[in-house]
Amino acid sequence: RLHLVFEKFAKCGLDGATNQLGHTQSVMMLLDTVAVHVTKKETLWRLWVSVASPVNELISKTNDVNQGNALEHNFTAVEMTIVYPFKHLIDSSLNQ
């Protein structure tokens, strides 16, 4: 149930006409904050995928990864989405 609610929350801002990446950044900040409280990595993985997949579709459709403008670039939402699995899902206990 948590996954369904979070997925709807993550997608609702991407359905709007403006500032989809800004909404994504807010969702990723929330996900980053709660990551320390979630013990199951599978849960974090599912929550992250529910954000990353729609963002991937949005980028494929619009070819836009910049939240800023032509003078001030801002790639924070995309960067946070890409870095998240490395930061929270891959731990040092993995064998190389």
C-alpha cells in the first residue's frame, strides 16, 4: 500500500504542465531523508524505481534535464535520481 501511495505522489507532479523536475527534486529529497529509517533495501529500491521510471519517460519525451534556464543550469533532480542507488542501495558489504 505504501508503494502505491508513494508512486501516485511521485507521478502527480510529473503529470502537470510545469516544473516536473522541481517536483522530482522534492520527491527525491524526501526519499533521501527517509532512507536512513527504512531497513529493507528492497523497499527503497521499489520507491526509487517509482520515481526513476516516470522521470526516464519524461526525459525521453521532452529531452529536457535542466530545471534552470539558459543562463543558470540546474540538473539537481536528475543528479539526485541517478546518484540515489549508489548512495543508499549499494553498500560496502558487496563483493567486487
